[in-house]
Amino acid sequence: PPRPPLSLFPPSSTLVHSLTSPSRLQVEYGKEYGKDIIQCQADAIKPGARVVIIDDLMATGGTARAACELVRKCGGVPVEVVCIIELTDLNGPKNLPAGVPFFSLVKL
């Protein structure tokens, strides 16, 4: 069966070289310990594509919210945010855009 496309949105702090193409899209967001930028090529997601955002950790929700915004800038539709670990004391899912469901495997 065909596999769905995969797009990665690395924070700029994890990239050796920032994306420099004029077709680059980026979103600056706050984290619990500062600010970062998440970025991708403008054509990383086809317009109208339904996107599930997957992350390792949900803390304050800043990265997931920025990923939702970046998906929308590309013309996609964020349909759910999924993470492996959720730090429940930080209430990160409350910072997600309205209407985007959230699921975590482990709550700490």
C-alpha cells in the first residue's frame, strides 16, 4: 500500500544550515526556556492535506502550536497533535489551536 508523505519541521537550533530558499516558511515560538524557530519549505505540504503532527514531548505546547501554524501556512490542515509523553502540570494541550485534538501515550 502507498505510504503517506512525511514532512519534518526541525527547530532551527537543530539544523546545521538554516533553510535559505525564498520559499522557506518559518514560525517563531516561545518555549519554557526561551524562543526558537521552526521552519520548512513552502511546498512541504500539499494544499488541503490533512496533517497529524507527532512530537516526542508535550510540555507547554509551544512547539506543537507552532507546527500547527506552519502546517496552515503551507496550506495544510492540522487534524491532530500526538505525542509520546505529556507533562500534565504544564497544561500544554490548552495552548493548541481550537479544534485540534490532542493525544498522548504517557502522562507524567
